[in-house]
Amino acid sequence: MVLIPLDAAQAIPLRRAPDVRAALRHALDLPEGNAVVSLRELQGMVGAYEWHRNGVPVPALAGETIHPDFGVFSPIRGEYLDLAARAPLPMGGTAFDIGTGTGVLAAILARRGMPMVIASDLSPRALACARANIERLGLSGQVAVQEADLFPPGRAALAVCNPPWLPGKASSTLEQAVYDPDSRMLRGFLGGLAAHLLPGGEGWLILSDLAEHLGLRSRDQLLGMIEAAGLVVIDRLDTRPRHGKAFDASDPLHAARLQETTSLWRLGAAKP
């Protein structure tokens, strides 16, 4: 509810105000003239700009950096990427990275030897961000970034999805990578997976159980979605959080974060 004024030059006309013009230009296409911006959004824009400018080191990419854009999920929590870096790959073929965001999972799959990765997303910001990161990493010959609502056309040996982890409605641009209204993306990935896998192919669902600890979704509901989609669980790889908030007792979600487990669910099509 706190709004910050901007003048025609997109500067904050307040005493001792920081220079946020570069962050605003990176995040928004503001019209000329005076404006106001939410303090919460502005803080997110400044943070996103620093991540974009400096890059986020990704150990699963041998320490190379990913450069997120505003409104695109930043891979600062590396534990879920480590799961994708160590799960056994299916033999050859094409991989789909559904909801690619920054393109980091597509890059990991390509570096691990998948001959072709199709990275899809519906967000123009994410598509531009993924293309820039894939080009920066020298992977344009292996990774194609395509606009698609979930699955691109065709079938793949592997389809990977890391949907937003909490069912619910986002209240800001920053929260769109955290909240999945009515679990739409999760349900869409599971529901379309069997039809988009080659025989013997796998789907990797990367998902935190934070929603379970917050009472937003039960494990039985998740397993029910998997079964209803005609899928079976081949295996599950788990990891525990290493980020600072999990150990910050002042965080209102501390109790849930302390119990959180992030899993990579290896899924296959159920036999008829």
C-alpha cells in the first residue's frame, strides 16, 4: 500500500533516494511523465536488476551464471537444480523443459548431454530471458526456446517441469513464480505428460512439499493427481533446503520451511 513517486526522468524526487532508473528501465516500459510505483514492486525490481546484472552462480553448471529478468524466477535456491543434475537421464532423444523461466534447467540438461532440448514458456519476459541465457552459455545449437502453453508439439524422451510450488493467487509480479492458481500448471503438466512422452520416456516433476506443511495441498492429493493422469512413480529424489530463510527463526514461515523437502519425481506412463 506504500507508493513511491517518480518524476518524468524515472527518478525518485525524494531526499537521499537511491538512483533506481536502471532497475526501472530493466523491469518496465514506463510512459513519459510523473508516475508512482509500489514500494514492494520497486524493491523487487532493484533486487531483480542486481541478479540480472551480476548473475546467479549455478554449481550444476560448473559455477557459470544465469541472469534472471524481473518477473522470472531466479535460481538462487540451487538444491532443486542439483536434483536435475544427478537424476539418471533416459537414453538419447529430445527433452522438453516446460515453463523454462530463465532456461536454467534446459541448460543443465544440455550440458549433461541431451542432444536436443525444447524449452517452452508462455511469458514473453521468460522467453526473452531464456534465449539470452542460452545464447550466453553457448547452447543455442542444443536448446530451442519456443512459446507454448505447457507442452510444445510432439513427444520427448524426457519432459521436465518445475511449477510454482504453492497453489494460490499471486498478488504481484514477483509472486507469479511462487503461486500456481488452482495448481493449473501442475495439473496441466501431469495431465498432458503421458501423451507427450515417447515409449519408455520419463517426466520429471520438481516440487517442494512446502504447500503440504502449510496445509494448502496434501500428499494424497498430489499422488491422486499423478494416478488420475495415468502415471506411475518410478522413483523420487529428495533434498533439504540450504537457503537462509529455512534457518531464520524470525521468518513467519520458518516452521514450515524447516520441514520442507524438495523432490524430483520420476514419472512414467502407466501400462494399459
